Amino acid sequence: MKNAVLIALLLSGASASTALAGDRASDEAACRSDVRRFCHQLHPDAGDNAFLSCLQAYRARLSPKCRKVLDDNGV
């Protein structure tokens, strides 16, 4: 559930001040550009699994910071 919430917030563009706290804000920032770069074709309503699958498909090309976020969250 934690991973789904993290991915949903990353992809929805939710404000760090309203949706995230502490390290979660830096997690969102770490992956935002990768989500825009690799997963832009997905509709926001595609669901958490679609976005997570997209990031996993491009894992080797993700920024080191975003890969770390996925690793740290067991994804």
C-alpha cells in the first residue's frame, strides 16, 4: 500500500506540502522528471500499477535518485 500511495502521489503531481511530509517530498521530486519523461503517455487515471510498471520498464534509464526511491521502497 505504501508503494502505491508513493507512486500515486508522484504521478498526480500532488503538492508536497499537502500530500507528502519529510522524506516523501524528496522522493516525489526525485522521480518527477522520470515520470514525465518515460510515462507521459499514460493517462492519470491509468492506476498505480500502470505507472509503477512503466517506471520498472525504464528502470535502467531512470535517474539514480529515482532508482534509489524505488529500491528504498522495495519496488
